[in-house]
Amino acid sequence: ERLPEYHQDGATVSEVIGAYGAGKSHAMAMVRHVARQLGYMTARVEVDGRSITLADPESFLYALWSSLRLPDGRPTELIDQYISAIQTTRFTPRVAPRGVDRIAHNYEIIRCLMNNRRLDECRYAVNAVLSSSPEFTAAQVSQILYKDGWLTHPYAKIFRMVGKKLDERTYDFLESLIGHTLITRYAGWKGLVITIDEFEVERACLDPKMFSRAADLFNLLKSYLMGKLDHREVPLALFFATASKGSHGDQLVDELIEDCDGEYFNLHPFDHEDLRELANAIFNLYSRAYGMVEPLNPELIDRALKSLQSQENMTREFIRRYLYVLDAAYGPPVATLL
């Protein structure tokens, strides 16, 4: 229900909240799985507050677009979606209401390269610019296109998704999300679902100046989701995973959810009954993996439960201890070892 098709194909935002080890990353993987089954493309990113952070939009976008997946789960590159969109529709995606429309300009360059049968020779470099890779500068790729005569002025220049002007970088970031979501739609998919994990480390790792940059980007994203900008609506779904602090997660994400008609999902730690159900499922997998016919001895579950030392990361700790108990009781069959 948090996917765009349930919201008139408009953008949505949701937050998955839970303690460490409660299953946030697994929940995000399930979000992407369900989204792909329904015909969406997906992408994911885990921020670390250092090499990947919203304070540096290009590092964030590069990590994000490197994870792009088709609805059937296969990895894909942004340039493949441009190609599919150009082959599918004659329309050029118009994204920036003012200033340089980086998406539209690059889209037309790729169309021209395709028409001239030159894209295969430079697709790697062009895709690097589209996906905000640090491997090439826009000037280097533009020089490649111009030097070899594949394009002539004024089409020889290609733009990076995020420019150098600090006051425009947040808009460039937003327009990359909007524009590439629109291109996935032109390519024939329902839209784009993005999951952002470990967001709480931004506040812990960034110095005040860098965190202020991340907050500025968040505030612009909030303005877009609230309909205060004149950028077009696109079928984009954002899911943030944050560590719980009481009943809420990160303050920035919480405010985004509250102001933008978002929704919280709280993950609660498993209790002992939940762990017993999990233990039965694990035993079924264990039995099939080793070709066992022995029934489960319930005392083995009790033994694993009694050995738990703390409530923190209890599910992970239970799985580890339970597998140790199973190995001690049954051991890998000789046939499997051979």
C-alpha cells in the first residue's frame, strides 16, 4: 500500500524502525522483492556517513545507481534504461522547471549517439557520467564525443547529474531521482522503489557543517513530497530504515514522514514463541539440506533459548546458538561430507 500505484502514481515515503538486529535490512529486502514482483525497478543504498552520505549527493547517487535492478531481479545500468526509453517513446523527459535540464540534455545526446550508431563505442563512459561515477569527469567524456566526431556542437557537451554550485546541488540531486524515475517509466516499468538503510549513522558520523548539507537536501525532498515545488509527480517510493529511539527513529526522517503523508512501520523483537516458530522453520531447512529424516527434538529449542545471554540482537544470537545445538545433536551426515 506504500507503492506509488496506490497513491495515484505519486511519490511516497515510509520509515521502517527497529532496534539493532530486529530485521530492518531483511524488511527492506522484502520491500524490494515485493516491488519487483509488481513491476517496479528497485535500487538500494546503505549510508555510512563517510564514503556514502547525503551530504555528498554524488557518492550517494553512485552507490544507489550501482544497485539498480530490473523487476526480474537482474542488475542493469542507467544507460540501458535510457536506451529502452528512447526505443519505446519519442518523448524527452522534461525534469528541471528552470535552469539546465541535465536529464533532458543527456537524454538527447544518447538519442543522437544511437541514431548515429555510435553509442556502443562510448556507452561505458557515458554511463559513468549518468550514474555519478568518479571514474570520468563530464569534460573528459565530452572531449571523447567531440574529438572522435560522434557529435558536433552544441550536442558534444554532457552534464554530470550533480553540478559544482553548492546552491544548486540539492536540486540536481532531486532532479536525478525524479528524472531517472521518469525514464524507468518511459522504459516500460511501473516506477522506481528505493530503500535507504542505516540512515541513523548520518547524524552520528557527520560534523555539523556536513550534517547541515544533508539536512538541506532533506528539506528540499520534503518540499517536493509536499507538492511545494513545480517539479512533476513521478512514481517514486522511498523507504528509510532507522534504528529505534523509543517509538520513533531518526528525527529528520520522522519529520519527513509526518509532514509528507508518510507511514511508520515498527519492527518488534521476537519473543520466545516467535523464536520457537523460527526454530521449526530452520529445522525444516536443516533437515532438507542434510537429507535427515529424524524428527525435531523440542528440547533442543529449549536448550538454545536458555543459553541466550541478552535481549540485544536476540534473534541473531538465537539462530547462531540454535544451529550450534543442532550440529552438536545431529552433526552433518557422512554422505553430505563425502
